[in-house]
Amino acid sequence: MTFKAGECIFEEGDARSFAYIIEEGEIEIWRETDGNRVVLNVLKSGSMFGELALVDAQPRSASASARTDSILTLVTQEQVNNRIESSDPILRMLLLVVMRYFRAEIDRIRPQNKNSESTLDPKINNNLHLGSHLSPQDLEHRISEAVEMIRMESELQTAIHEGQFRLVYQPIINLETTEIAGFEALIRWQSPSRGFIRPDLFIPLAESTSLIIPIGQWIMRQALDDLKKIQTAGHDNLFMSLNIASRQIEDKNFISDLLQEVDRVGVKPAQVKLEIIERSLFDLNVSLPWVHQCREIGFPIVLDDFGTGYSSLQYLNQYNLDTIKVDRSFVMQMKDSKSSANICRTIVDLSKYLDMTAVAEGIEEKSHVDLLKEMGCGYGQGYYFAKPANIEECLKLF
Ligand code: C2E
Ligand code: CA
Ligand code: CA
């Protein structure tokens, strides 16, 4: 859009429409106070203005006019919304807090509001893209949740240095022979202040920061040391399954770090299985070369939680994967739900046709074992056989 010198772009109180990037010219941001025009800022090419209203959906807090002939690029509501909605939840909440503070300050310094307290109307929050559809109470709750996540993140950092993590292992059983084929390593966090924290609470947080990288390095060291202990106890050909987060797949050093550990402890790459979820395969540019490289070295790839995501056959077609894990939700409902049982059977069949191994998770009863064996499922894992336990207890399982 072009504006002539002196032309108004928007006025204080206008409903939001766009933000602007100045391509050419100068823009004056101003406000009228006691009948006088007070210039707040003069912006030059390359600057952006009007973004505030796009972020929190409030009326314009100041006016903008072209000081010279100007050319502007428009930034639309959708462009901003999409980015906010796909951003990290902690960032979103921080942004929300900052916006509320900023608006309250603007209101406070406005001459007509000199005597009032913060005049931010709580109803206003309902319009925020940052927390749309939330009541003020829910919004407060979300903010304190975000603050809590930040706190937990700092504690995770300490946890790495202070050795608060433990690994437990759950055996994966050959259903035909009932022998232990391998173990899955599962992390535990015993926090001095919070007590025991479930991995599905802190792993996604570690993954949304890059803390999963040092945590993952610790996991691979520890798990391979323990695989070595299992070997030394006379169980040579067992495998260790490691859960690998998307961030680790993106980490350029991951494969070389893992190879180094494999060499250090002296196990075969074929004994170290990497469990990934389907979502980690979305970015083909990253995941295709990663999977190929792993397979070339000999690390088997396991598709975890199969059936819960998109269960796209395209991935099974494009990637050379070793194992499909039937998600525990199907196994656990198998007895009561015919469709769950049929889904199990179909996934097991699919694995056979594709020359892959199937592992059923969440086996809690003998009847699950019987049904899965009848379906031809090769391997299983669950509380019926053993709960995850530390390495000393696992060694006694043999
Ligand atoms: P997952 O990879 O699907 O791990 C299996 C989960 O099922 C484990 O929960 C295990 O304790 C649980 N489980 C095993 N057998 C049974 C059963 O018979 N019944 C029921 N109800 N549950 C069973 P856990 O250890 O709480 O782990 C939860 C999730 O956290 C894991 O799901 C995985 O996504 C993640 N996670 C755990 N450890 C790690 C890790 O070292 N690295 C990464 N990246 N993620 C991990
Ligand atoms: Ca897993
Ligand atoms: Ca799983």
C-alpha cells in the first residue's frame, strides 16, 4: 500500500486490521493528549508497526500517519495467528503476560485514566488469540501452568547435573518360547522437591527445549552399560530398545554419539533398537536419511505406538523398518472390544506381510497372551510378564 505524506494510516481506537512493514518512507506514531499531538515514535524503512493489535486483538493504542510518501507491506491477522498458535506454549503464555502488562500500563498512563487502577477489562482476554475461548480463571490457570513448566524446565537442567534420573527396563518376551528377547529402557525422574515424576510429563517438556539431547546422551550411556551387564551375566544376544525423541533425530551428532557408545561397551548395532513414533517421520528430509543411515549401520528401527497416530502405510512403504509396536490401548481393550482385537490382528498381519516383527505392548493378562499368540504376534511386553525394574532386578528375571 502507498500513503502520501501526512496521510493517516490508522487512528487510536480503530479496530485492528493489519500490521505494516515499512518498505519506503517514514511513519509517525502519535497520540492526542489534551488536544495536542504527541509523537511517540518515528519509524523508518525496515520497521514494523501496528503488530500489537494483531497479537492481542485490542483496538489501536495509538495513531499512525505517513510523515513522507511511504510504501508499506501488510501483515495479515492470519499470518500472525498461525504463528502464535503453532508456537511453543510457554512462549505463548509469556507473550500473553507481557501483553496484559503492557496494555495495563498504557491504560494507566493515559490522561483520562490517571486515577484509575489497571483498567484492563478481564472480558477482553476472551478475545486474545493467545488464550481464545478461555475464561479469565482458565486463563490464569494456563499462565500458572506455563510458569510451572518453566520452573520444571530449570529443575530438569539441575536433574541432569545432579544425577536424579534412573533407568528401568521392561523385558520384551518372545511369546512362542516365553524367553526374554530384549529390554526397553524407560526413564524415571526422582526429583528431591517434587518426588516421582512420570516420563510423559517431563519428556515432552525436555523435548520442547533441547534438554532431551543431554538427557538422551545419558540414557544411551547408561542403557548400553546395563546391556553390557546383561551380556556379562551370560545373555549374549539380547537387545536394548531406546526411545528416541524427534529432537534427537534432528541432532546431527546423534548417530556418531550412539556409535561411539556401541564401540565403547562392545555390543553390536543390531542389539540397539531405536523406538520412534510416527510423528518423528513427518519431515522426510530429516528422517529418511536418518533411517537409512541407521539401517546401514545396523540399528533396527521400531515404530512405537502404532495405531494411535496417522498409521500411514506410506511410512511403512518408504522406510525399511524392523518392528511395529501395537499400541497398548488396543491390546488392553482386546477382550472387550471386537474392533480393538481386529485392529491388533490387522497390525500383526501387516507386519508379517512387510517382513517386520510385531511387539504387542500393555499385556496385562494371560488371555491377552493367548489371543496374541493365536494372531501370530511374535513378541509382547507388559505387566503380566514384568513391570519395568532396575537392572539388578532384571538380571534376576532370567
Ligand atoms: P512408551 O514408549 O509407549 O512406553 C511404554 C509405557 O507403557 C511405559 O510407561 C511402561 O511402563 C508402560 N507399560 C508397560 N507395560 C504396561 C502394561 O502392561 N500396562 C500399562 N498400563 N502400562 C504398561 P512409562 O515408563 O511411564 O513411559 C511413558 C512414555 O514416556 C513412554 O511410552 C515414552 O513415550 C516416554 N519415555 C519413557 N522413557 C523414555 C526415554 O528414555 N526417552 C524418551 N524419549 N521417552 C521416554
Ligand atoms: Ca517405547
Ligand atoms: Ca509404546
